[in-house]
Amino acid sequence: MKIIDRFSEFGTRYLARRTSRRGFLSRVGTVVVGTAAIPLLPVARANATGQRATAPNEETLEGAINDPTSCDYWRHCAIDGYLCACCGGSQTSCPPGTVASPVTWIGTCLNPGDGKEYIISYNDCCGKSGCERCFCNRNEGDAPVYFPARSNDINWCAGSTGDIAYHCSLSVVLGVATAEE
């Protein structure tokens, strides 16, 4: 038993000589603040299976409300930027030479064809300079920058790898919005 006492006393005294209470509290504080900041980091909002939701039926829609190159297209209710459908891509895929940013902002848009609200993910396509065609700025449900998931005023290309130049924006259906019970 005496040897365990001596070993623990030696270890405690050695640690006390090499560290201070302030240093210890400083490290603990850094860890606490660091872990508290983790929920503030941007995240990729893919579903668990990695598959996109099936798009709603748009066959009954006519005119600009069913035209992905129009600002009046039903999915563009919260978009802010150039439409990828006018820039060599579609409403769900980036033009060649660009990549979709892994972080997005979201909106909830009403599909007039079936009367349902859908959650739309707005992804910026990055890697080339701005497309300069079909600019749309609709701010339905837009939130201030301090609520980033619903703000369309942020350059989301900053979250992508490589070139962070903004080119255009996608509008991808994530699923049907459900009402809170």
C-alpha cells in the first residue's frame, strides 16, 4: 500500500509543479465553448439514404408557373440569384464546370398543381463567375442573416471546396412539408 501512496503523491506533486489552476480552467473553458459552437456550423442537409425526394407532379401546371427559366416558377418562391435552368443546367443539376455547394438555404413553396407545400433546398452552383442570365430575387419566408438556414443573402459557395465563385442557384424538392401538431 505504501508504494501506491508514494506513486500517487509523486504524480500529484509532479503535475502540480508543471501546471496551474488558471491554465487548467482555460483549457476546460476552451473545450466547453468549442463544443457549444458545434451546432452553429453549417451542415449538408441530405437525407439518410442519400436519395432525393421524388418531384411532385407538374403536368397540370401551365405557363410561367411551370417554366424553370421563369421567376414565377413555383419552386422559386425563396430564390435569390441566377437560375441554373438558364445557364446550361436545370432546376436540379448544376451546369458543366460547376459543383453544387454542400450547404444550402431552404424555403417552403406551395405547388398550385396539388395544393401541397414542399420543402425546397436552394443550392448554389460554384466554380465559375456569375451566369448573368435570368436573375430572380423572391424573398418569401426569407430570414435575416443571423438565421442562416433560411437566409438567401449568404454566399453559400464559401462552404464548397475549390473555387468559391458563385454561378447560379438550383431549386431541389426535399419533400412535402408537414404541419406541426
